[in-house]
Amino acid sequence: MRNIYKAVILATTLALATSCSDDYLDRQPSDSISKTQLLSTPEGAEVALNGVYRNMYKGQNDSHDSFGETAVNIGNDIKGEDLYPASRGHNYFIGDYNWQSRLASYRRPYFVWYYYYGNIANLNEVINATENMNGDQDQIDNVRGQALTLRGYFYFKLVQMYQFTYKGHENAPGVPLYTEPSVAETTPKDRATVQEVYDQVLSDLAEGQKLLKGKTPKHISNVDEHVADGILARVYLVINDWDNAAKYASAARSGFDLLPGSKYSYGFSKGSKSDGWIWGMEVNAEQKTTYNSFFSHMDNTAYNYASLGAQKCMSKVLYDQLGDDDVRKALVVDPNNISDDKPYTEVPYMYNKFVMEEPSTWAADYVLMRAEEMLLIEAEAKAELGQDAAAATLLQELVAQRDASKDVSSLTGDALKQEIDLQRRVELWGEGHRMLDILRKKIGLDRTNSSHDEVLAAVMKTDPEDYRMLLQIPQEEFDANPNIKIQNK
């Protein structure tokens, strides 16, 4: 952990002569934080928060598979069975696909660890500063609420990737917990237990949600009470607290529309409340990261890594379960109807869900949370509670917008749960949930009898808790922190 904090402390020196203007705060987030100059006022703390938000979509290093939150999400999805690359091509995520990049000396564990802990260290500075900050209390509460919500979210993501799911592993080693500002004398910590990490996550989110009540976010990038509710719903889903999962999922999507089926082909590149976006990263042309970006790897139709042999495809197993009237199936290339007339190369099962509206500028937003996900969490939770009628009604609300010829309103029991799982896999394809769901449900990976290339995939089927599902702690961190005693296998 010494390496993390050394980097963060060096990054906190800055020269932002004009950065406190409204124009700067609104359109030019900075990834630098000065404790003395910025964190004495809520306006300055906003600049600090903007730096964290920018880290969530900008390139973290010279590698083009390290661009913040959606890079983590692609890695989590491509490790599963529903999303796969057409070939090795210009595929920076091949190591995630074949499960090799989990090793301590590889990029993925290093990027994930330092991306999250670097942001957490900066958030700790903001949270600490708000305790004695002068200024408008409403603004201070807003800043503190955002910082706590983000810290809870980051720890939640970390513990899911470095240890098996909460249930049955409460006492297993999770990840180190740091909640105070870092100084040169900060003592590196051992891994807290999974239970301790989840306790901290829930504490941060509960306080953050309370402070954000009634606050209006400046941008879709900013977390608000709906985002806090949504993250709480995700956490309660993992710990199998079905009542709270349903409660917070319902609250999170309150006031948000589901994306109409007629608009499903819009490309998921412009976030708006009317399209069901609860949270996303707003990326304009000035803030683009071009090839080191989500759409470079997920938009199969533009000149980028995806179109140059790394097209992202939907599993045949998933595709075959979709009805012919499903609007999502219409965006998948039918292997029996491949066109040679497109300005891009089509391959079987290529899924054109993510398409930039303005490919020449690379201005495209990144989706992080949608109303559809919250509906599916609520439906799953109610089904687990035995409230089949309520769960089926919720599911039908979504299905009616995706396949008008399909009726799921009378499903019950296991059939209902299986349909909820199917709809979750299809609806949230490419949004970063699949590997986390495999871990949460303890079901193991199964890529067999599908369209995966066995040589390219390397790993086709596993036990429910195969150790290779987890990232190892970066070797540099393990060597530098004498208090971490246990490395993942």
C-alpha cells in the first residue's frame, strides 16, 4: 500500500489557477487534488471529486485496456460465457477472456487494484475535509454524500473481484480497508475480512444516501440518492437480503422510464433519464480517450479495436433463447445472414448494442446503471421471497418493451427465476455484471455447446468456485506490504 499512497501524494500537488470557476467545475474535471488549496471549501472539494469522476473514464496508463470503470466492466463480462471476442485480433481483453490476466504479475490485477485504491485515497481526503469544512452546509453534505457513496461503491467492486461472494465467505480475507487520509507514515494494512468490508460498504452507502436525499446532480456522472439506492440494491442482492434488495431497487428507479423497445437500437452512447439511465459517465469530445476507451472495444461498427478483429459477440446459447420478435436479437448478426455491404465487417453473433452516435468525435457516454437493472433486481428479490405474482408482473413490464409477442406474467417458481436470469443476462450484456453474477450465484462457468472458440477461450467449464475466478493481489503490492499475509491462489 506504500506504493499507492506515494503515487497519490505526488498527484496532489497542482496548479489550478482558474479551476474554481463554474465553467471549470461543469466541463473540465481535474484528476489532481490539493489538500491545502482545494479541500477547505465545498467548491474546492467539488474539483477534487471531479478528478475522481474523470478517473472513472480516462486512461490509467499506456495500455489500452485500462480506461476506468468500464474497462473493469468489460473484463468482468468477457470472463463469463455470454460475451466473447470473435478472434484474437486487436483484442486487449484476450487475457481476461482466457483467464490468464488474473495473475499477480499481469496488468489486470495491477490496474484494478491501483485504480480503485488511488480513487479511495483521494476520497478519504475529501471525506475527512468535510468534517471541519466551512461553507454552505447543503453543499458540504452533497460533496460528502457523493464521496461516501463512491468509496462504498469502490470497496464493493474490489471485494467481489479479490474474494468469493459474501455468503459462506464472511470470514475469508477480503481487501485492506483504508478510511483515513494517507500520510508518509501510514501503516500498510492486512486484508480485512469479507464481513468487515461489507460492513464498511453498507455504512458508507447508508450515510451517503442520507446526505444526498433531495440533492440534484449536476451531471449524469455525479452520484445522487438514486445511484446510492441502486448500489445498495446491488449489495443487498449479493448478501441475499431480499427485502432490502427489492426496497432499494424500487427506490433507485423511481421517476425513471424504461428504455422503449423502439429506441433499443440507439446505441447506448447518450445517457438520459428518459432512456432509463440512472448513472453514467458523460464524455464529450474534449474528454475523449479515443482508442483507449469503452467504445473502441465495444462498438463493432466504427474504426477501432473492436472492428479490427476483436468484434464482441453474443453467445449462441443466449441468442437461441431469444424470440424472433425480440428487439435485442435484431441487433445480433444472424450467422445465416451475414452482409458484405456494410462499411464494417460482420461476423456471426456480433452484437451491435453499443454504437457511437458521433464516431468522428468519439463523444459517447458510458452507462453504469439503468432502470432495467433495478427492475430485474427487484423481480429477482421478490421471486426469492416467494412473491411470484409481483415478480412476474415486474418482469412482464420489461419483456413487453423487448418482445411484444412474449408473455411471462403467469410464470412461477423455478421457471420464473430462470426467466429473470435470462432477461438479466440479455438486457445487461456488456454492462459488467456477468462474472459477478456467476460468483454471486455460485454456478460456475459454462461456455460449452456454444459459439466460443475452445482454443481462444482456454477455459470452457469450471466448478462453482474455481480459484481462477478471482484476481490475485498485484505482486508489487504483495511484496511492498508486509502485513498482507495471504495471496489468492
